[in-house]
Amino acid sequence: MAAQYSISGMTARAIAASVERAVAQGGLGPGDALPPVRRLADELGVSPGTVATAYKELRQRGIVVTRGRGGTVVAHAPAVGSRRPPRVPAGVRDLAGGHPDPAFLPVLTPPNRVSPVQGSHRGNPRMPRLEVLAREWFARDGVPDGQVTFAHGALDCIARLLSTELKPGDAVAVEDPGFHHLLDLVPALGLRMLPVAVDDEGMRPDELRQALRAGVRAVLCSPRGQSPRGGWFSARRRDELLAVLGGFPDVLVVEDDHNADIAGVPLHSLSTGGLPRWAQVRTASKHLGIDLRWAALACDATTLARHDGRLLLTSGWVSLVLQETAARLLADPGTGKLVAAGRRAYAVRRAALIGALGQHGIAAYGESGLNVWVPVRDESAVVNGLRTHGWWVAAGTRFRIASPPAVRITSAGLEEADATRLASDFAAVLGESEATYGG
């Protein structure tokens, strides 16, 4: 029980750290209760608000849970959680995954011959030809390409950036609603999330300013193709965000441009604004295939050194077989034409679904990318109702922190006729659940 371990600290962070040490060392076990807020505040000589803040941080990081009148107890589950999607039921059309249409993905062609390697590639981890192609990829959109490196996908890269820059308990500004894997990753690294609301132009400047004033050490954002809402930075919004960030030069700004080649809109990147600490990550999985676990990173010199230093201590390098495969695809004109066709199709299909829903008076958002975001009052009612009509969409709860309920529909593989039928079924479901949806 909590009485067997003496919690210490005079600040919220110190109190939270004391509890976390107790859990790690076995002084507090799963199900053990923490003292009530006011009692612990009296024992430590601090305000109840300080203890409440510490408990809130521990809850956000998955170390404790609150059980109403049962108080706050040590969580039974590991602190690392995952917002895994539910299994897709049999016999329904899957529009929940956020994946591209396979018709616009190239066939992966690894090298036919791979010679044995003597030693390792740690001394030369990047294939020169792919490095040139990566620089051109960034430079095409105006992203500074002076420092470029590779990683095993966007999440691998972002995890390494955060773990080298921040320490447990530090705060990170994240999009709300945002990419569900990032919303899992941040607390898994022992970091706190501060949600920043987004609209059709991405992060909202006023809310970002509030998060920065609250002490965030890093900002994670999507300049275009934002998942799940589809927002993208206009030139005006980029400038507004840069004006806000200018007062916080020590904050690392990480752009996740995972939809770079298929977002369907231009890039207005924060990397062009002269920020001292910045990084842009681009992955190949959305336009070249999910098995191509390769990402390129452009960043400032300090960030590059820290990222590559940690990479050398772990996996060492990205497989050169993988690098060769990526290089072939990036340089192949046929692949470029296929990707361009996909980009055009995704824009048409996204607009068709939004238009079809609009004809039924249903507001939907999706300015770029592969998905459409539809606000609803009752996510479960809509998800289950559409299931009875043969559609499977994603409940918005996986993507939200404080933003209102919604569902995410992947429009990438949805032809116009299907969009019309889905919109009609959506309207019928809302009519059937009017009492919970509220019109």
C-alpha cells in the first residue's frame, strides 16, 4: 500500500517523480492506492493544487488511474499504451485504416543481388545516390537540404528526436485531433502532451502560443495532409505560426510531412522561417508502400548530430537493401507518374465525399490527404449504424484529446458512386439516431 512508501517532493514534478520511482522499484505495486490529495498536501506542506497537478501528470503518462470514490491507484497495465483500432468486422467495406489505394502503389523491386558485407555500414550509413535524391526531394518544396539523414519510418525518426532532446516529464505540443500513433508515442516516451486545436489550416496560432507559454519543449505538427482532419498550412498560417514560435528559440519544431507526394496541396513549411531548432520528416509508406520502412529527415545541424548519434548506438543504419529499393523508386519516371495519378485521384475522391455529405447537410472536413473528418455527436451510434449498412469507419476517439467527437473516413479508395451511397447511408444513420446525434 501507499503507506509503505514515503512520497516526497515540493513541486508537482518532484512528487510525480517520487511516485514513479516507487512504482519502478516495487515500493508501490499495481492497485496500490495513493494518498488523497489533501492528505498528501498536508504531509508534504504543499498546496492541494500542487499534488493534484502531480497526479494529473501521472495519469497522463499511464502510471496511475483514478477510480472515482476509489481514489487514485497504481495502474495494472503498463505505462505504454496503444490506441490500436478494433478488428474490421467481416463483410463490411473498410474505410477506417487511413491507407492509400493499392492501385497507385508501385511494385517494390529490391536488388536482385546483394553481396556479403564485411564489417558494418556505421562509417557510411547513407547510400550517396539516395542521399542526393532525398536532398532533391526536400529542395523541390523549398525545405533546406543542408543536413539530411535517414530513419526506419516517420515514427522511428520522431521517437529518436524526442528521446534525444527531452527528458521524462517534459511537455510536447501535439495536434488535437491528431495522428493516433503519435498520441501513443509521446506518453510512451514518458512525456506529457499539451493539445493544440487544429482547423483547415493546421495548428491554431493562439492555442500554440498557450502551449508554448505553458513550457512545451517540442512541437509536433503536420504541414499538409494532417491526419485525421486534413488541414494544411497556408502561407498566411505558416507566417502566423512562425511569429509565435519566434519567441521560443529553444523549442524543437518537428514537421511530419508523411503525405508529401500525395497530399494534393503545396507545402508551406515552417522550416523555411529560419527557426534555430527544426526538423521535417518524410516517409515513403503512403506513396510507395507500407513495406518500405524508410524515411528522410532534413533538420538543423544540432538535431542531425543528436539523431545520428543515437541511431549509431541502436540499429546503426537503415538497411542498404532498403535504401537501394527506395532509390530505384524515387528515380523511376514510371513510379513518379503512378504517384501523380494517385495524388489527383485522392483529391477528386476526397472532394466527392465531402460534396456528397454536404448535399445531406452534413459538414465534413478534408482539405488534403487521404481522409475526411466528420463531426458527430455520438461516435458509437454512427460507427455501429454505418456498420449495418456495410461500411466500417473509424471512431474519432482514437485521434482526440480534448476536441469534439467525430468519425474519420478514409476516402482514398472511394469512387464517386460509392461516396454518394455512403453519404446517403450516413444521413440515414443520423436520422435513425437523431435522439443521440441531436440533428
